[in-house]
Amino acid sequence: PYFDRQWALKKIEASDAWNIETGDPSVIIAVIDTGIDYTHPDISDNVWINNGEDINHNGRFDNWPFWLNGDIDWRDNDGNGFVDDVIGFNFVSSSPTFIITLPNNAPKDDNGHGTHCAGIASAATDNGIGIAGVSWNCKIMAVKGFDSTGKGVVADLAECIVYAADNNADIISMSWGRYSSSQLEKDALDYAYSKGVILIAAAGNEDIWSKFYPAAYENVIAVAASDESDCRVLLSNWGSNFGSWIDVAAPGTNILSLRAKGTDMYGDGAHIVDKYYYIASGSSMACPHVAGLAALILSKAQRDGLNLKPIEVKTILCSSTDEITSTVYTGVGRINAYKALQKITSVVASLDPLPDEKEEVQGEIKIKGIAEGKNFQQYIVEYGKGIYPTKWTKITESDNPKKGVLALWNTVNLNDGAYTIRLKVKANGNSYEDRVILVVDNKNNTFYVDVNGKKGCRCIQTAVNDAGNGDSIYVYKGTYYENLYIYRSINLSGEDRNNTIVDGNLKPHVVKIYEGSKVKLNGFKIVNSYYSNIWLGYSSLITISNNIIYSSKNSSGILLGRSSNNNISNNIISNNANNGIILLDRSSNNIISANIISNNAGNGILLGIIPTSPYNIISNNIISSNGESGILLLYPSGNRIFGNTIFLNSHSGIHLEGGVSPREPTEIFDNNISHNYYGIYAKSPGYIIYHNNFVNNKENAYAVWPLAMDNRWDDGSMGNYWSDYEERYPNAKENNGVWSIPYRIPGKIIRERDRYPLVKPWKG
Ligand SMILES: [Ca+2]
Ligand SMILES: [Ca+2]
Ligand SMILES: [Ca+2]
Ligand SMILES: [Ca+2]
């Protein structure tokens, strides 16, 4: 009944595929996740049963004690080492409890994620109710490695993998991961792989190039998320990860599947459909589509008398895709079930990994891999320019199967840039393939980008993909609707910062520099991100200069996280929905100078939040008319803030917030601060503030009791200029350029005072 709402199944041509194969109950998909609601009417018939533990022999899991004729007897009846694992097992390390209870290891889904994924792969289908799974009859083994909050630890997950492999799972579906690899987890996966288990995992949703594990291990099929138009998912608030390590894409937006009883993954009630169903998005949902298809492939192969190895299943999956649209690599294409089921045979087309797009290659390259199979006819190795080539050039071909070096490829006389290598294996009258992408960089050169495609390529990201370390990109005037990902050391310049416009189309970021170094970005107008216009994460030695950074919808002009030793200068940063520039999470030793930062709805510059951002220099900026303060400092240590002109900000010129003494004082000097509500609003201790001119602010200074203390308001002999001094201390006498009576900072704290207030404004 819901089939019309399952766009993903139509996209992968599931109906035609089901005319060939609907899945055999002997094929088992282990879903390692938050468990499964095995009572859900749309999956209960497809839940794997461990017959040895089904002690009432009814083919169902009856999760109550044997004395009530259930399956629970607190014994390991089948001797596999696990008690009462009737449909799988709960590996979540249970927290110690003082109430002694008998263990119940049922992998119940208390989160909803696992049931949703299981339904996508193999909901009971054609039973007159609910949704269709990719496979109709294959069994789901419920292996719980994540708790109700979605947290899981590697040790538990490794146990989950080994359990699935030891209990005859054919496929393991893993809709989860993290950005670090683990030897323990890899060993578990290698063990499963050696037993012939097909391993499939989600690529992650952070819209970045970084490897996400377990998807990124070599023996695991990495699945990115695509949308209804067969584009890599890039929405306002998330995007599928990408990169040469991705194998295939599969549908991953607005996927209708099962809702585990009592759960609401997004917690907003809005994604629940008719009580038993749920709409969710992410590469988590893409992954079980591939797992379900792998189950169909195995089922059909079984009927054909074939026992396929994981690498053969992967070959079929990757050789039957439809084209995907993406400016960054998102796998060979989007899976197609119907095409896959027409290509079932025992063939391997597999290329070994080459240096990925973060590295570069030079000279002659050995292309290694495997080209073999039943009724083998021929293999061809070819290359094409770019990440989704339309033209291919043959490197070599052979009528003999081979394992090892398949071809030698000399890149010396090629133009530098990104290339795709494709291995085609012809066997059984069909064609099979694998691809790798790499970047050839034999020389330093400049790539040109032109919106009309006359003087260069049309798309900036294409040039970024082509550029090796040290290369340059020159972008002619025009408006480019792009979201750029920069990860090599390149010099990116626009022809004219008023008219070379990169418009982010309200997608997450316009320019994302993640784990980057020595990137130069200048001469652009960068507008219309959903989050920050420029995002620097874990990056250093980046120079951002002479740009206009304008109108981020929900966040800041420039956001730095964990990024140090960068230089941001001579930019105009205005009209952003939050801060002009924000430094977070140990971003240190950055220089922010000579920018104009105005009309942002939040603060001009925010240095913030524990862990603090130390040792930055903020100098010679013009910071005006921002909706909050000119500069907001939260717990900063050892920063230097000088030479700035700060005026007409709604709250304060400089706002010191956070009641903890810094390890090293931040110095604030030589600034001109005028026409703000507060010139300086001090709500924290330990600053040194001198040689500033506080002129005609509604309140030139205010110290908040009891947090502002031990601030020093002079350099030992000279303090600051306060335009309201004389009206407050009419009897003061001049004494060598300073007034004879200290300037007490307004507020309840008597000790906060400028001992040497200046008679005349300070002039640098
Ligand atoms: Ca039973
Ligand atoms: Ca057992
Ligand atoms: Ca038992
Ligand atoms: Ca180059």
C-alpha cells in the first residue's frame, strides 16, 4: 500500500528486479545497529531465527520464560557461547546494577534506527500491509551494538561483527561509523570477510572528504547517499560524505521504512507515518538498500548454482549502476537492482587502491588489480579526464585473465588534473567494471575557470579537483553556484571581488577547507551559505584575503574550528546572520587584520567557548554596526587585540565574558571604541587594557560584579582615554598627560579602575 511513497524502490527499478528475484529465506542479513522491533508486523516474518534457541519450536521469538511456554531459559541451548540468542544478541555493555536480575539478551530496538534500516533491506513484502523491502524474504539477524541513544563502543561492535560471521550471516549492514579506524574492528571485519561475508557500510553525512570507518576499510563496500534526482545529497543541513573511497551511491533522503514501537529517532513527531512507519534520511538509509540488493544477488546466484564471493558481489553492484551527478566523487554510480540481477555471474573486476585524491601521482603508474571470472573474454584498462568522464582512452587490453599489474600508465605527457581509471572485464557476454580516481600532478600550473566555459572549465570545483599542491586556479568574473571543497595546497583567485561571485545556494557552506594547508583564497564575493560562508576545519596556513563575505543565512561569515596559523585580512565581512568571524575549539595563532566587519546580526568577531582559542592577533580591523558586540571574547588566553576601530555596535565595542582567569592575559590596546552602547563591558577577570580611546559610547565602560576583577587598565604609567572623564571628575588635575584621579570603571567593583586615565586621546 505504501509502495507509491517508496521513491527509492522505483529509482533502483526494484519492481523489474523482483520479476527476476524476490530474495531467498536462506540468505541472512545481519543488521548491526540499535536492535530490531521483531514484533513489527512488517518484519516479524523476516526475522532470522536461531533454531537451537527457539525452544518452543514455533519459528518465532517468544521473549518470555519457558515456564510460560516462551523461549527464554537463561541457557545457551545451541552452545554457540551466547545465552538465549533466538534472533541475535544484544552486545551493548550493560551498566552495573545493584538490582540482581536475570539477563535478557534480546536485541530490542529502543532507538528506532535499527528497525528502520532492517525494513529497508528486507521488510516482509507482499503480505498485504505496509512497505516493501528491497528483498522480500531474506532474513534479518538482529545484532545490537548501539544503545537507546545511538551510542556504541568499538569493542562491542567488533563482537557484533564476529557474532554475525560465526552465525552464518551472508551480509552485514553497518549504518554507522566514525572518522578513525580501529585495528580491533578491522580484524573483526577481515575475519568476517575471510568467511565470505559481504560487508556494507554507510559513508557518513558530514559533507566532508574524510574517510569514515568501517565504510572506508578496503573490504567494506562504502555507500554514499543520493537523492531523488540522482545527485549526491547536499541539503541545507547535511550532505553525504564523498571521496575516492566511496564505492556506490544509493537512495538516502526521505526514506519510508519501519518505526520501532515507541521510538522517534528525530524526536519531533513529524517523521512518524501512520504509527508503524517512519521517514528518515542519511547514508544510514542508503546502506541497507545496498545490503538488500546484495541479498537479492546472492539469492539469484544460489538459484543459478553459484556461490559468489564478496568481491564478486561487489563487482556486480558496481557494474550495474546508473549515472550520478556530483562535482565530487560519490562512487561509480547509483545502484540499480534490475540491472544487477541481469549480470549475475562469477566475475571479478577490481582495482587496487591508488593514491587517493588527497595525494598526487607523477610519472609512470602501476595499475594493479584482478580481472578474472567465468567465461572470461577480455579486460580493458582505460582512463578518462575528470571524476565522471564521458570519453575514455585505452591504456591496455588483454584476452587473458590477470591478477597483479594489469597495466602501466605513463602520465608524463598528459595534462595535469583529476583522472578516472576504469577496469572493464568482459565475461559471459556482459561487461563489468571498477574505477579509481586520482590526480596527476607533473608540473606546477594554472587552471582557468570561466562561467561560459570559453576560457576554461565552467565549474570551480572541477578545477579544484584538477589542481595539485602548488597549482593555481584563476576564476573569471561571473556567478558560480557552487559549494567548494578544498583540501590541497592551492592558490585560488578571482578576477574581481565584486563580480567573481560564488553563491552557495543556501547549502551548508560556500567554501569548505577541511584538513587543508597553505590554501590561498582571494578576489571572490562569497555569498549565501546556509551555515558559514567559509568554514575552516582542522586547517592551517590558510590565507583568506581581499574577499567579500556576505549573507550567510544561519551562521557566520567565516568560522574557524581547530584551525591555527591562518591569516584573514583585507576582507569585507558583512550582513551575515550570526557573527562576522568566529573562532572555536582551540583555534590559535591566527591573524585577523585590516578587515571591514559590519552589519552582521551577531558579533563582529567572536573568540570563543571552552576550549578556548588562544594567541590570536586581531588588529587594525574596522568593526561596526553589528547586532551584538564588536568583539566578544570568551575565556581567551594570550590574545592581542589592537589598532581596531570599533563603533556603532548594539551591545559593546568589546565584550569580555566568562568568569575564569586566563592562563595568560589577553591584551587590548590602541583601539578606538566609540558610539557603541558600552565601550567595554567587562564580565571576566585577567585582561590588560590600555591606550584605548573610549569615546561617546552610551557607557564607556561597565564592570559586572563579581566576575570582573583583577583586570589591569594601564601599562604601568599610561591608561586609556575616557571621553566622560572630566564630567565625572571635574576637580581632577593634569599630571604629565594623565589625570590625577583614577578613572573608576562603573559598576559595583571598586578595585576595577584605570589608574592613569589619559588627558588626550591616544595616538598610536
Ligand atoms: Ca519460539
Ligand atoms: Ca546460543
Ligand atoms: Ca536458551
Ligand atoms: Ca599541477
